[in-house]
Amino acid sequence: MDVGTVGAGRIGTAVLRRLKPFDVKLHYTDRHRLPDAVERELTLTFHPDALALVSVCDVVTINAPLHPGTEHMFNDSLISKMKRGAYLVNTARGKICEADAVARALESGQLAGYAGDVWFPQPPPRDHPWRTMPHHGMTPHVSGTSLSAQARYAAGVREILECWLQGRPIREEYLIVDRGRLAGSGAHSYTAGDTTSGSDQARRFRDQSK
């Protein structure tokens, strides 16, 4: 099978490494191409964009951050370019996929299955289409919340706060914004802009819960 990741940063590359022993053909697309040595080690095929990648893959996994460049990336148009009967896995951010487009693709058979632990909004409204669409494997967004992960989160937050309070530079991989501009890993991974529209769906969920 051909398996590809949209996003090959720290998480995406870790996913590719874990897939390598399964003897599948590995593909990736990212804003920044991986070093030649990594491509050779993992036998990777690079694609310049998501459109080029999804057309050849039997399974597509999303490992990209949410920003204006990825918001609703997987819409009716892009999903229609995927292999019919392909699988889509989204453990990145729910809003990278259009909810109704995914549901339609599963109902029509364009997608054979969709799995993920991310929703938009979170928690999802009771009538969210991903709750009832066919051939899905959705879970709450808690799959990575192990005790070891919580310890890493706490240590990272402590380090950031200590750097801020002591006037020391924050580590590049922890830095997203500095003085109102993207910086560090934020500048490497994101495009500037707003992806916060649609919060009315979260309000609707709260209203239904009353």
C-alpha cells in the first residue's frame, strides 16, 4: 500500500518512522523538504503539495498544524482527488477537514473510512455529522494524554515560564509568537492569519446541553 502524511515535522516524521517496518510505500508533503539522508533512510517520496500526494495514496494521515494554509484543506474538491476507497486519518486538528465533506465522502464510498481524535468544535455538538457518519473510528481527544506526556507538558510549561520571568530566550521549538509575530517553530510551521471562525458551533453545543 501507499501511505502518505500531510505534514512531516516532528510528529509527521515520527509517524513515517513507525510505518517503515510495515513495508509500505511512504509519501509525504510539507512546506519544508526533509534532508536527503532522511528521505533515503525511510525510502520516502516527496510531493510538492497535498493534491499530488492524495492522488497516489491508499491511506492519508494528517500531521499538520491548523493555520490559514491548512484550514478546511480536506474539502469536497481535495477529497474527490483521492483514490476511491482510500482511508483518511486525522489526529492533527479537526478543522483541517470540512466536516460535511468527510461525511459525504463516506456515504458515497469515495472514502472507505475516516478516523481521528480531533473535532471542531471540541466538544462536538450532539448533531455533529462525525458522530453518525458511516465507517468512522472517532474517539475523544485524549489518546495522547498519558502520564509521561503530562509530565513533558508540565516540564515544558515550567521552562517557558522560567525563561520569561528570568528574561532568558525561549527555546526555538517552544516559541510560536514573539512581539506579535510568528517566531521559532511558529514561523517554521504556520502562516499568519485567523482560523477561529465557527465558534458559534461551540455555543450551540452549550445551549443544547442546558
